[in-house]
Amino acid sequence: MFIPHRTDIQWEYFGPPGPHPEIEGVCGRRVRIIQEKSFSKFEKFLSTLMKAPKHVNRDLDDLNSLMWELMDGERNFVEIIQLMDSTFHERMIPTTERTLASIDQLVNLGYVRIEPLADDDPS
């Protein structure tokens, strides 16, 4: 079994709470991921000259925001899929495919990593 876990990227909550399961540490608010831009020397010069922002804000929708909250390294794929389905019902159909596709996209962006579940059985 594998567990999705957020990387050490900066993020924040914004907006009012939306649908969410009654779980400690889960508030249902929207999530904004704040990613630092990486510039070449020339791009850095231009960005300073133009006073361009040094980071990109990526606002997640309510579905992905809840999924982000649930990917705290404590829940496996099955648990996250079940919580997403019980929270959003028909909005998530097909739940498994949509959840896995969203997690895959976050992995490809470098925001989430997948870790194997620590096996308690040494055999």
C-alpha cells in the first residue's frame, strides 16, 4: 500500500470552509500553493527590471483542496478515495479515476510524493 504525502512546498488556506469530513485537522477551506519561480541570470535581471513576482500562486478548487488536506502522510489511497466519495458524492464520479488522476498531476508538478506504507511485519 502506498501513501501520498505533500512535499515541503509553501501553501496557505483562503476563503470560507466548503464541504469536508469531520476529521481533526481538515477544515475544507481552499488551498493556494505558492511556488517560487526559478530564473536564469538574464530572466532574473528582467524580472527585477519589470518588478515581476518571484512566485506563482496556484489556487486549487474545492475538490483538490480537500484532497490536499487529506494527503498528510497518514492516509493511504483507499482512505482518501473513500473520504472524497463520501464528501462529494456524485460530483466525484468516477471517484477512483478522478482522485488518482489529480494525485498523479500533483506528483508530476512536484507537489506530492508517494511513499510506501511502512510494513510492521518483518517477514
